[in-house]
Amino acid sequence: MADPAAKVFNGKIYVYPSHDWDSGAAFDDDGGHFEMKDYHVLSIDGDPMNGEVTDHGVILDLKDIPWAGRQMWDNDVIENNGKYYLIFSCKDKNDVFHLGVAIADSPEGPFKAEPDPIRGSYSIDPCVFKDDDGKIYVYFGGIWGGQLQRYKDNKALKNEYLPTGSEDPLPSRVAMLTDDCLQFAEEPKPVIIIDENGKKLTADNPHRFFEASWMHKYKGRYYFSYSTGDSHLLCYAVGDNPYGPFTYKGVILEPVVGWTTHHSIVEYQGQWYLFHHDCVPSNDITWLRSLKVMPLYYDQGGNIITMKSE
């Protein structure tokens, strides 16, 4: 399993990962070798470093999503008014990624998918964040296999375009959700990352956004974290509101075994944790990914201390 979205519900950590299956296809940069046809949910009893993990089984299957074609990629879950909403990314029957919604009465599911994807949605890797005022936001986007390069200003391009050099990089997107968590309440906005001088990171910067958006709040500030793709880092930037801009601060996790890096950050019983994945123990045999967790620490200035995967 991969792409762990860790959340605390009812005093317990739940992890919502994607599920790698070896399809037997040749490795490709668009992830076609991962069949990814269902979602499970895991719960952890007590300390996530040592607690017992329960796999609650399949909570949503590809065959039960009316609009889906293939490749159920990253997902996340949020609670709202006693219901649980799974926001997920999947290709439609034309091989175009969209975000979908499925609903359950408990964190363990099962979840029932809505008949259509979110209107105006595209690309992959949703992170669903509920702010202190109850407003809910979804962050999303991923390049290459995630198809973000096919869009500009929320419109599909005739020909995909990937910026290079000193051009502005492709940003993650953020949109507030409607009160029922079924649609965007607004047009998605770009998530802008700037340096300490207020200038946007460029497309050739090894710390620019690539995929795997995550949002958490620490001491009243908004921490936007993400994967850099081909430079294999998890990085973060900090802002004063959910929309940014976010000032780049540093690296959370150095490169792991495997090509992709995807994560979530959660506080549980006063300790912060980083959930992520790597390709150990499969290594280069299949590149199937496995879930990992480690404690996460801040210094006195609120900076996240860089870690190495063990």
C-alpha cells in the first residue's frame, strides 16, 4: 500500500492508503504498472509506532464507482456532520483523472460512491483539510501521470505543457468544498510557493511542487507539504491562511528507496507523526510500496526537523 492519509477519528488513528497491485505490465512513468483497483482502511490501537494495526478490508472497489475506468490513486477522508467523506482520484472511462466522493457512516466504511465525479475536478492526490472554523478545503494535483500538465486556469489544454528552467512551475490547486462535501464551492486556485524574498520558486528549483499535497496546522500557521517528484524530497512551506502564498521552509524527509514519495502529517496524543511510503521490502523487483511511520519534530521556531527514512 502507498500514499497514506492519516487522520484521527474517535480517538484513534485511521490510515487511508492507495493499494498497489502488480499488474504485470512494464514499469512506466505514468504508473501503469500499478493496477490499483480498491481502497482499504487501517486503524492503529494506541501508539502508531508500536500499536496493533487492523486492516478493515475493502472500503471501496473500482467496480462500485459508476463513472470510473481504472487506477484508483490517492485518497483522503474527512468527517462532517457525523458522516465520513472519502475524496479520491481515479481515471474515468476515457483515461482522464478526476476527483470523486464516497460517503460512509463510520471511518471503517464501507463507502458508497457518488454517481459522478466532482464537477470541474481534474488530476490526482487530494488532501482534505478542515479548518478550525469548520470550512473544508481540498488540495490536489500531480504532474506526469497525474495529468496536471494538461490544464491551465482550470481548463484543459489542447497540448499538454510542462514548464522548464526559470518559468513558473505548475502549482498544486486548492478549492473550498460545499457544505455537503460533494462539490467545489469555488474555482480551484493555484497554491503559490515563494522563497524568503517573496519570489516564486522556479520550474528548475529542486524544491518546487510535483505532487502529494498535504495541509496541517501548527501553532496557528498553515503548513503546506508536498513531494518534489524527480528530486525525491518531501518539502514544506508555511503561510497564514489556507490559500497561501506559502513561504518555502525546508525538507521534511530525504529521499527514500523507490521513485515516489508521498506522505501525511498528523498529531496524536500530543506527538506529531509523519506517515509515508517507500519500496522496501519489494525494492526494484516490483517497486510495490509499503507504509511507514516515524515521529516528527519541530524546533523552537516552528521549523520541521529534517528526517531520514530508516
